[in-house]
Amino acid sequence: MLTFALLIGLGTWQLQRKTWKEGLIAALTTQLAAPPVALPAASTWPHLDENALQYHRVTFTAQFDNEKEALVYAIPSAFRPDVQDAGPGYWVFTPARLPDGSVVMVNRGFVPEGRQDARSRAQGEIAGPVTVVGALRWPDARHWFTPADDPAHNLWLSRDPAAIAAAKGLGPVAPFYVEQESPTPTGGLPQPGRLVVSLPDNHLQYALTWYGLALVLAGTFISWAFASRREKSGGPGNAGPRTGVSPSL
């Protein structure tokens, strides 16, 4: 009975997860479809609510410091399906200096393996002020299994603007970074892209699996119970003691 209750509990939990996932997808879809708003002022950065502003679209004018761009190893992203099949590559994080002198890191987009050297994509280097449209993101959480960054080779394994800024000598930067969606640079690299919601939602399938296992377990138990009852009541398979006369020799 404990196993049956556990299976039912797991199925119910998956249904609850399904409701949560659908709400998350709906909220993110709404945020990423909204018109961009002005980038939060630097004076508000220490007090920003990450949960309230994550994935909000913003627009601002700044000047890229291309000499201090950093490469972050790109792992497949559910929000960038346009580059999921592009093979190994990197996100190009570039400091963007705002008119007030403050700095925000911008993920300008994806470059494939072999194009990480900025000289191989010189057309994409924007020299003057540029108006950027993108979405606010907060740094990746670091865990004990997160690989160590390699600043000596300009390679980071975590999207962490503060760590990049410290290694580049930039001083304080925004606690968030911006996923650039436009403009697309000449030559197409780095490849920016608008974030889309493509989170997997398999919770109903999982719930049906757990409930199905519970049903099988219940059926097995019922069959065993009926078989045991029949044996105890002298049904088929329980013929009782034999009687009769032994054959003569």
C-alpha cells in the first residue's frame, strides 16, 4: 500500500508541476512579447527585483567596448532554438558604456567554433553608439560542479557579468546582462536573436506513467488477493486429502 500511495503521489505531483509549468510559459510568453521599455537607471541597480524583471525587454543606447569582449561557452538554450543545432560555439559578452558612464554587459549573440577571434568577424564590430534591444537576464547560479573559468584564454563557463568585468578591469557593472536581439551586425556575427519560450512540458505524460504503474500494482494485488482467498476456501487447486483403496499386488 505504501508503494501504491507513493505512485499516486508522484502522479499528482506531476500534475501540479504541469500547472506550474503552463503558468510559467504563459508569463514568459507575455513578457517576451511586450514592447521594450527603457533600461533601468544605474541608480536603481542595487535594488532591482530579479524575479520581477527577469526576461523583460529593454532598449537603450550605448557604445560597445569591443576590445574587452569575453567569450562564454555556449550550451544549448531552450530560449534560443535558432542556434540549438549550430554545433559548439560561444556567446560574445561585450561591455556597453551608457551615456552616464555606467556599464552593462551585453550578450551580443552566438559565434560558432573557429570564429571566436574578433578579427575573423571584423564586420560585426560596431564602433559608434548603437541602440540595443534585448531582454534582461541575471547571472547563472554557480554550483560546486560548475567548471572554473579561464580568463587567461578569455573563456568563461558561466554567464557572470561581474566576474567578466573584474577580469577585464571594468569596475562595477550592472548586476544583470542583456540578451541582444537587435540590431543584427554586418556579416551576421555575433548572431543575436529574440528569446522565445520553448520549455518542454511533458508532465502529463509523466503523470500518466505514474498513475499507470499504480493501476498495474493495484491489479496485481487484487489478483493475488482473489487467488489467496480461493486457496483458503478449497477452490480449484486445493483438492483436499485423497481417498480410495490401494490396488492389489
